[in-house]
Amino acid sequence: MKPAMPDGAPAATEAIKTWLQPLQPVLDPGGRIDWTRLTSVAERLDRALRRYPVGPDLPAGTERSGRLRMIRQDLARHVDTTGEPDVFQVLTQFMCGYCDIDLRDTTGLGHGRLIARHGSPQTKRRWIPRLLAGDLAGIAVTEPHGGSRPAEARTCAVAGSDGTWTVTGRKTWISRLTEAAVFLLFFRAPDGQLVAAAVDASEPGMVRQPIPPTGLAGWTWGVLDLDAVKVQPEEVLHGQGMGLLREHFAEYRPLVTATALGGAAAVFDTVTARLSERKTIGDVHRLRDSALITLGRTHVQLATALLGAVMASQLAEGGHVDAELWGAATKAHGIDTANSATAELALLLGASGFRADCQTAKTRRDLSGLLFADGIHDSLYRTAGKQHTATKDTAGGITAVPAPRDQLNSVALTG
Ligand SMILES: Cc1cc2nc3c(=O)[nH]c(=O)nc-3n(C[C@H](O)[C@H](O)[C@H](O)COP(=O)(O)OP(=O)(O)OC[C@H]3O[C@@H](n4cnc5c(N)ncnc54)[C@H](O)[C@@H]3O)c2cc1C
């Protein structure tokens, strides 16, 4: 398939035509998705990308991060996807990933969904309109002793006589380190319970140390030190911290998975276009069977992994008891699939796919980051494995993902 953007960059509208529409009967059997609206989101995204190009030749840094923010703000002015069914956002993420995995925060509330669902009325009033207008929410969970054990957080709060808490600790590997307007910060309350609060990123006592990453470098990333940061009672989210994390990531992981699969789908289209072109101009007389087999296999792998992400999203939206299991397993599987498919496909591009400024090379770097971000793979597969081996006697010890306090549509989500 030929990419549609004038500079040869993958276009969101192309992702709909080549990947989503052919799968429409299985992606959307109930007709819940407004496909015209989805197409208009894609057109808007393509327009924004023409205005603020973020090709692979634009290095990570202030300019790239600034353009990504402009794209998010541009879309925020023209489209609000938060009222749509969750599957709409999953497909939007696929289109964003198709254009560039750095566009993973182009639409939606992102981690701000935690505020929409569990924030106090004051906190929602303060942050939801800003997030809908294009501001970003970061999440600060991981600590230096290991992010795969969030229940063992060492960042903790001390209660003050005026009712506020003072939080001290270190968070690490944090995305949107300098771009986020608000952080969903997880820490121990004075009584030792894990809790979360929506903390203004400009609050005194937040000290940042950016670290250059190998991939996913569109936003800054690194260490967030909390040196006696004040947290007001109304900023603390309603609910126990582990429950909030589990509920949130059951919904968030399908979005991450779809973004990764979109990136891999664009690699697939680049490779098929290149092979067809080589055949047309006579550089190769016929396509080798090994190449055709790779194309057939990777296409079905990516398509079925996307169906898995859609299914996981629907379970999470419906508050299904197995939502966490499927969100974790389909994220690990989908990102493994995206990584292995692009590694195989990239060989068919030859050395041209090894140039640092080639989109395929960038996508592969970004995909490797997603093996860790939003849940490290062995831990996700382990979560699933644990549930599969739970006997009737131990099943009582595995807690279902808690239902959200509010349904999204009962929250004012429009700016
Ligand atoms: C690009 C990127 C973006 C990220 N963004 C964010 C963010 O915005 N916010 C955030 O909070 N975090 C973020 N993270 C951190 C991410 O969530 C963590 O990397 C992940 O949770 C794993 O934690 P860790 O890296 O500390 O690895 P660890 O928890 O140290 O795990 C590393 C390995 O050790 C193994 N291990 C753990 N315990 C044991 C044990 N007892 N015995 C044997 N092996 C063990 C694990 O299974 C794993 O294989 C990001 C990471 C990346 C790479």
C-alpha cells in the first residue's frame, strides 16, 4: 500500500482503509463505532501532521516534544473522543501508532481517566477541562527498587496539622516527565495504605532528572524526586491504590497495545509497498515465497492481536471479572507480536531499513520500550498464569478488578 502523506509518511486515513475497514465486521459486529467520525479524526490527525511534521529525521528533544503537544492541542480543539465507546479510542490509538508511536497521547484523557473516575468534584473541575483542551497527565508509580512490585512503594506521606500531607520519595522511568501538567502519584498514606493523588506538576518540591531513552523518546523520561511535596485532601483519589491501578490498567493496556500494533502495521505496509515497487520496476522478477510467507504470517498475527486488544477493551468497559487478565495478557502478546513481526519484516527492506532516520528503525526502537512501559512482560504473563492456575480453593484470594466509582458518561467530560 502506498502511504498517503506527501512526504511519504504513513497517514491515519490509510490505516483505516488498509487495516480497519477490512476488519470492520469483526472489530465492530454490533455497529457501535461511528466510522464517519473515526475517518474525520484520521483526517484531522493527517492535517495536524502536515502542519507539525514529526518524521523520524526530527530528533528527540524540545522541538519534537513541542510539535507533539501542538498536535494534541490541535486535535483537542476539533475532536473529543471521550464520549465514544472505548473501542473507538482503541482504533484511534491504532491510527496514531500507524503514523508514529510517539503520537500515543494525541487524543483522550490518558492517565487522566483516573481523575475522571475517582477524583473529588474539585479535582475533576480543575483538571478534566485542561486535559480535554490538550494538557497531559503523567503517572508516577515505578520506584528504583522495581516497578513490577508497585504494592511495595516506599514513597510516603506524613500528615501535617493543617490536614495536608507531605510526600517524599523517588519515582523513576517516568514518561512525560517535563510535559505533564498533572501527575497521578502513587504513595503510602500516613496509615501505610497505598493511595494515589492528582498532583500539580508545578508543585514545589518536584525535582526532575531527564534520562535519554533508546526509544519512545518523543516525551522526556527519567527520575522524579519528591522532596516534601504538599498534597491537599481533595487531591487524593477515592479508593485503594492497588485497586485503582488494576482497574485503570485493565482499560489502558488495550490502548497501548493498539498503538504498538498500528506502528507495526505501518511497517507491514511500507514493506509490501517496497516489494511491489521492486517488482514493478524490474529489480526483482518475482517475489520469493519466503517473503510472501512472512507477509501472510505477519498480517494475520497483527490483525488477530488487534482483535485481542479490542476484546480486552470491551471486557474492561463492561467491568468483566477477567478484564485485568485479558488486558495484561493481550498487552504482552500484542507487543511481542508487534516486535517479532517488525523484526521479520524489516529484513525485507534490506539495509535501507537500518538507517537511523528510517521510520521502520524508529518504530522498532519505540516498540522495544513498550515491552517495559505500562507493565513489564514477564510480570503480565505471570499475572495471567497465576489466574489460570488458581484452584477453586485459592480463587477467593484473587480479587476481581473493582468497578469504577462513576461511569465515564456520568462525568462531565467536555471542556
Ligand atoms: C519507555 C518507558 C516508559 C515508562 N513510563 C513510566 C511511567 O510513565 N510511569 C511509571 O511509573 N513507570 C514507567 N515506566 C516504568 C515501567 O513501568 C517499569 O519499567 C516496569 O514496571 C518494570 O519495572 P522495572 O523496570 O523497575 O523492573 P523490575 O521490577 O526491576 O523487573 C526487572 C526484572 O526483574 C524481575 N524480577 C522482579 N522481581 C523478581 C524476583 N523476586 N525474582 C526474580 N526476578 C524478579 C522481573 O520479573 C523483571 O524481569 C516506564 C518504562 C519504560 C521503559
